[in-house]
Amino acid sequence: MTAPFATSGALDALDGIRHGFFGRAGGVSAGDYASLNCGPGSADDPDAVTENRARAMTALGLPAEALYTARQVHGTDAIVLDARGAPPRRGDALATADPGIALGILTADCAPVLFADPEARIVAAAHAGWRGAFDGVLGAAVSAMEALGAERARIVAAVGPCIGQASYEVGPEFRDRFEREDEDNARWFTRPRPPERPRFDLEGYVGARLAELGVARFTVAGADTCAEEERYFSYRRARVRGEAGYGRALSAIALAE
């Protein structure tokens, strides 16, 4: 049995690229993790997580062992992988020029971003929460691709499902941090009247950072992982409800062999 997934039209148009944004459907996990939880760092049954990850790879036409995910820490470190593989380590961006390696990003409200340079045949993936996007994880992913021979003017990117602005309530100090860095960042926040709080447009901000990097083109999913409970896992939704755990969705990209 495989798992359903969404794709980006921009990446679909490229030859030799396999990719998918998986939601919560199609897995075997139960309870707070139902059903396609692909996060080994969760408190879910490890056997269920292993099966879920294998189902995702089967859906992409790849063996289970093709999938590589790092220990994400909301940082900007990029890991370059080759066919020899590498032991799991910390990092929030992955890049490879080797076919058959599926670069995986795990999210539960943060934005997964998949990249491809079809001419150089180089792919990358990044975990872009607000902190990573603010600190430069997208640039780290692009730089890792360039080190392998990619050119940013050829890179196509896709921003996957993440928390929507309507669900992303933040404090004024959060907004102030962005506006101190660049006054133009005010556009990514609502301006509510007290006692309401600002709401942050993560997807819009990530898209703007990609545009600043000069990638050829990109798409955005336009979803809201927090609001769409049947389709997506959400850290924020779990916290608001006081749930013990939450699943992690997988987004993956690979070069076809």
C-alpha cells in the first residue's frame, strides 16, 4: 500500500525529478500520530514510522532505503549527500547530485521547500520555519546546490504546505524582530487592534526570500496545516489542544536514475 501525495506543477514539468508533499493520509500510525507520521523523533511506535516512510518511498517509486532525513534544529546548516550516504546528523537543508537519494524534510507547520536545477541535475530540500527562513536556510540550500554545479537562475523551487497566516498568531516582539531587520517585512504581518495579536504570513515570507535569492521560479501550496486537520499534522494545533504528541509530514525530492 502506498500513500497519497501532492506535487508542484513547476517541478512536475521537469524531466527526471521525483517529488512529493505527503500529508497525514495513507499510514499506519494511530492516535495523535494518525496516520502517515514520518518523524522518527516523535514518540510514535518506531515500527509504524518505518512503515510510513517506506510507504512514502513506494509512492515515489523508490526503495525505503533511498530516504534521507536529518535531525532538524531550525538552523541553517546544509548537508551535501552522495551515493555513499552519510550517518544521520543535524541540518536543515540537504542537497545532492546523485540519483536515487531522496532528500526528505519533516514538518508540522513549518514550510518544506524543494529545489531542482534540471540542467545540472541537482536537487535540494530545506526546512523553513520562521527562524530558519529569517536566518538564511534557503540561501544555504541554494549555495549547497551551487557548490555542486547548479546555477540559481535555473533553479525551480516549490514551497509545500505550511501554517497559514490566519492560524499563525504571534506576539508584537516577534513582529518587531522582523521589522528591525527590514522595515518592508511589515507586509507579512496583520495590523490588528488590541487586544488582538499580529498574524504572520510564513508562506509569503518564504516566497519573498526565494525571490530575493534569484531562483528562476517557484510555486507555493496555499494550504494551512493548522486549520486543515484532516489533511495535515500541526504542532500549533496540538499545543493549543494540549495533545501529547503530533505527527510529522514528509516532503521529498529525488533525481530519477
